[in-house]
Amino acid sequence: MMRISQFVRAVGLVTGLVFAASAGAQSYPNKAVRFIVATGPGGTADLLGRIFAAEMSKLLNQVVIVENKVGANQIIALEHISRQSPADGYTVGVIGTDAMALLPFVSKELRFDPFKDLVVVAGLAESRYALTGTITKPWKNFAELMAYIKANPTKLNYGTSAIQVHFPVMVLADELKLNMQHIPYSNANQYLPAIAGGTVDMGIIGEGSAASMGDRVRVYAITGETRSAKFPDAPTFAELGFPTVRGPAYAVVVRTGTPQAIVDKLASATLAALATPEVRNGFSRMYLNTTPDKQDVAVKKFASQVQFYTDFSKKIGLKPE
């Protein structure tokens, strides 16, 4: 049996730990906070993170440093957050949730579980994907493009630069029974010129990238609930009957085990930052819409992404490599 003195010491230890955790949450942050982004300087997540960090620094009354952890479809960044950093709220991910949700279905030897080892804190922003091709091709719209692919199996090709832009094409190919050649590129710097120059017949790219190419490309379809103001003639994938083809989304994540009081403080500051003109205007210039989702909403959105990827991966027999 446990002696009374042992019991008192045990209760005291637990009480002390709880008090210490509570005190730590109340004083958070009392040192610099690191924002981890998974793209290099100038990438969407990097620019988004820096705009967001500037406002979060004011709201948290602390220095916020943006660090780039680049490579392997966000694996390096997410592993750094979930395995190499304490669960104390001082290492925060500004992450693309579509790529994060896809990782277990495409990457065989993950050293972390993105569904168990990371916690979504709040939503940040969403943008659009556009199905695009060079203007020199003969098909003028989505219907003509699909008809040509079906009439000429294996003649057309499509490019990709990452799994998150490959997946929407796989969805279309499965739904419409399309037979095309796949040309993978290792990064956007190689992929985007291939789209504009016609090296590949079509591919999924960001709305901002499509806009920067001007009249060199044609947009056949675009993600989003409503049509794009920049490309009003392009139907949404939902209009075309493909509501599961969605654009990229970004969220704040921390390591599982981070005290809820700190998570709540981060979430509250995130929503306040997203309401500022500096963030809203900065995001808008990048073709990003703010998504000030509280934690419960952001978690549900992420779970919905995961469920769709789970179901579709099983349907087509996608195996992690």
C-alpha cells in the first residue's frame, strides 16, 4: 500500500506539474517564436508566412522568426515540428494542409504521423488551382479538351511538380476515364515554363501562376465555390461536376502535446491577425483568401480532406512509395 507521505508527495508532484504548465501557458510567449514554412524564399507559404508573422509579432508582443525547412513535400518541415522541437508553442508550422493530408498515402517511410503528431490550430488561407495549358493548343475550353483526350488516348500529356497538383488530375482521369501520359517535374521552376511553352499539354497550377503568365496560357477550369474574378470565363470544377477537386489550403499547426491554453492563445492571435488590413491585403495580392477558421472548424476541414484522400486512394489502389 502507498503510505500517506508517499501519496502526499505524489499529489504534490502532479499539482506542481499542472501549476507549472498553467504558469507557462499564462506567460507564453516569453521568447521568440519560430514559424516553420516548407517552401524556399519567395514560395507561397514563405510569403504568406512572412506577412502573417509580421502581424503575429505585434499581437503576441514577441519576435516571430520565419524559418524555411524545404523539401520532400513538406516532410522535412513537418518532421522538424513534430519530432525535433518541444511541444511548447514556440515552434509553429505554417503549412499547406492538402499536402500534409496526402503524405501517408504517397510517402512510405514517414518517421511521424501527420494525423497524430500534429495539431491544427486555426485556418489561415485558401487559394485556387487552375487546369491550364498553352494558348497555342487547338482546344478552346474544358469540353473540347476532354473530348480530344478521349478521342486520342495516350497522345496528350500532363505535367506535375508535386503530389498536390498531381492528385486533382488523377481524380479527373478516374472520373472521366482519361488515358494520358504523365511528365513529372522536380519543382515549379521547371514545371511552369513547360506549361507556358507547351512542352506539356496541360497541368494544374496556382491561380497566381496562371495570372502571371498572361495571354500565354488558357485556363480550362478552376477550383473554388464561385468563379474567379481574374478568369471569369473558366468554369469551376464544381460547376463541371467535380466538387472534390479543391484548391490548396494553409493552416497553423503545432506539435501534439502543446498545452491547450497555448493553442488557444495562438488560435486567438491568428484570427486577430487575419482580420487586419495588412494581412487581408497582403494575402489578396497573392491570390489568397483568408479563412479565419477557429480550431474546431479547421480540424473538421482537415479531417474532411483526409477522408477524401483515404477513400480515393483505396479506390484507385494508390500505394505509398
